[in-house]
Amino acid sequence: MKGLFKPKPRTPAELVLQARDLLRFLDQNTETRERKLEEKPSPDACAHLAQDFFKHDTFRLLILSLPKLDLGARQNATHVIANLQRQRVCGRLIAPEYLENNLDLVDILLPGYKDGEIAITYGAILRECIRHQIVARYVLETEHLKKFFTCIQIPNFEIASDAQATFKELLTRHKSTVAEFLSVNYDWDLPSYITRRHAVKLLGDMLLDRSNSAVMVRYVSSLDNMRILMNLFRDSKKTIQLESFHVFKLFVANQNKPPEIISVLVRK
């Protein structure tokens, strides 16, 4: 009786036939998937999905589960999170409200840059979150902002570049919020930190943005800031020299140069 229900061994010919049938099914299944991909999703179904996703805190669960997933699954999860954050319900985005009540998720995502396995995935999700003003403001007003200067110095080029992309998104996405932050926290000397690393172009973009005109005027009135840029002219990389020169031109073009800056420019 013990061997009564054992599967009967298949002959090589039977195995070949079974493999052929499975391959035919695979072809048919591919056509079915392609047809489904061509079908437009129902707006109501998408709205309900987004509502339930945030209502049941699946966003948090998915983020916490990412380290346990393989690369392909993590990429799919990233697309799901990005799309649901942009999904409107009754004409409005519901992600900002959820994120406002769950800002501690940033406390999970940003330190993720230290983990080489999930750094890029967490970085992509963090950028999507920063698209919402409430999250950007939270990062700007907490110690998380300073952590970026550590992240962009990570030896791994891909991770450091991703961190720089996220940092740029933070400082350029919500212009009024960034302008307000820089005006209040100018003494924190954010521009100096930026120029010390290879992000002079970002500094130039920020200063040339009309929303940051007040900050730009204060920046180009500082002799210390001008000296930092002049030191960057000696950098071994020509790209750094060129970007530094573009920012330096703002000091030269300033119509109200302080006497100490005029003195240095005349000597040079």
C-alpha cells in the first residue's frame, strides 16, 4: 500500500511530450498577458486600489519587506509605490495626507543608502516621496538634510550618484519651500557644504533660480563664499573649474559689491 500512490515514472518520450505541451501553454499565456497589458485599467479600480493601499498601511509593510525581496520584485514594488503615490482619488492626491501622518518612513528610507543591497531602491522611493511638499519640508527641517552630505560621499559611485539625484530633487522640486528654508537657515552655510563636494552646478542652479534671488544676493555678498569658489579653480577636474567659474561670474555681475570683494577682484 505504501507505494500504491507513487507517481508512475515517465518515459523519455512522455517527458518530451509534456515539455512540448508546457511550452505551448507558455506561448498562449504570453499572448494573454500581452492582451491584458493592452487593456486600459479602470480609473475606479485604480482609485479604490490606491485608497486601500494607504488605508491599510500597505505602503509601510511594502517598504519594510523590500530587503527580503529579490531584485526583480524590488523593482516591481518601486513601480507600484510610485504609481500609487501619483494616483488621484476623487480628483485629489491622497498620498500627501498619508505621508504627513507617517513621516517616520523617511527615517527608514534615507538610512537605506548605507545598505548597498537596497540603496538604489530606497533612493527611488525617497525621491517619489520628496515630490510631496510635506516630505521635502520634513527633510529640510530635520537632521536628515545633513545626512545627505555623508550619502553623496559613499565610495560606491552608483549609490553616491543616486543620493546626489535625490538631493537635487529635494533642493529644486519645491522652490518656495527651499527659498524659505535658505532664507531662514542661511547661516547654516548650505552652499559651502555643496561646493566642498562636486555639486557646484547644483549651487549655480539654485542661485540662478528666481525663487532664491534673496539668497543669491546674500551669497554673492560674502567674501568667504567667493574665496571658496576661487579655491575650486585649482581643482584638478576641469568640469569643477568650469562650473565654479559660472558661479563666480555672479560675484562679478553683482551691482552692489562690498568693498572687500571689490578689493580682491581688483588685485586678481
